[in-house]
Amino acid sequence: MKRPITILLSLAFFFCIFSWNTAFAHGWGYQKKNNHTPPDIGAYQEILDQYNAFYVDDSGEKNIYLTFDNGYEQGYTQEILDVLAQEEVPAAFFVTGHYVDSSPDLIKRMVDDGHIIGNHSYHHPDFTVMNKEAIHQELADLEQAVAEVSDQDELIYVRPPRGTFSSDTLKWSTELGLVHVFWSLAFIDWETDAQKGADYAYDEIMKQIHPGAVMLLHAVSSDNATALEKVIQDLKQDGYQFKSLDDLWMREQLPKQFPH
């Protein structure tokens, strides 16, 4: 009879920690447009508005918000940071615990260069199968890790791992003082063994670009690293301005951050 009891205890522990989210789970997605207008996100707009999350700057101005997801380091982030410094362009880097632990010098440089570190969770789990306390721990652990290696001691913006979310996860993150940042421009750039060249990355960005774009790039992509300088220069030539997420979501609008 010991085995069934052990199984029951294991299940009880699982549900205690992950406590299935009763809200319907979503995977971020949208209908792409190639006419320089923001993509259509349909019914997602209502839930984003409800919890002050965003994916685009809807002012109509030719602003771009450059964001990177950094789950692990592939050797291209230094080059990316050099281009951003040369072009005087701000960016936000959404990082995981693995990235902070393995590349603390790069985290420090991101902050020292004036970029924003965003919260991509410590272990990169699916938030939609976790309870509020477990999500809080993931986010707080990442914030603490970043604070230990840089001068940024609080993380304002969060991007959910895998782009999965629910009304509960948005609500809970908002209660913790965080702002969800999704994206309006992205393409398959994270497959490190299937890179297609800098021209491919450049073309994908240019055909999707639109005023107010929140651009998601992965720093593991050699294509992105090679194309970035030309992308920035050509978009500037076309009248676009690269701005910080803080320009889109001013700090005075934010609720109190994690207690320290």
C-alpha cells in the first residue's frame, strides 16, 4: 500500500506548487500584416487592456521598441551591444536565470550601457500551469539574480516564457507590480542550426515593420547580429526613432515593485 500513498502525496505536492490555472491558457499570436500596419490580435486586445499589458505603441508615431529574449548565450550579444552603442539605440533584454548565472558580465554591460533588463522568469516555465505564489517566486528570484550582478535592482517589465498567458497570470503579475510586454514584430530566428543569413533577417524585419512596433529578436541568432546595424541605419533613414520601453510606459504609472 506504500506505493499508492506515495503517488497521492506526489500529486498533492504537484498541485500545491503548480495548482492548475482555472483561466483559459493562451499562446501569444496574431495575424501578420505586410502593409506597415500593426498586426491584428483580435480578442486578445480586451484582456491586454484589462491588465495594462501592451504589444505595440498605438500612437501612430514612427517609434520602434527593440527587445531581445536571452535564454542562453550563443556568443552574439557582445556584437549586438556594440552596434546598439554605436547607433545610440536603447533596447530591453528579457533574460532568464540561466543567462544571468552564465553571463553576468553581459548583464552588467547591458545595464551600464543604459538598456533595460526585463523579467523572463528564472527557470522559463509555463506560467499557465502555476499558481500565484510559484510565479511570484520565479519572478522574484530572477530580479534578485540581476540585482546581484548589476545596478538594476528592480525589474519592471515581464515577458512570459513561451508567450503563454492567461487572465490569471496577467492579473497576478500586475498585482506584483509588473507590466507584461508582448510584441508586434517577430519571426523564426531562434533556431541556431538553421540560420538563413543576414539578408533573411533584414527582409523579415523590413516587410513587417510598422509605426509603434515592439520588435522581438533573439540574441542567439547570428543573422540578427549581422543584420542589426543595417536594420537600424535604414529604419532611421526612413524616419523611425528607436525608443525605450520606459518612454512607452512611464515609471510613475507603475504600482509598487517587489519589496526588498
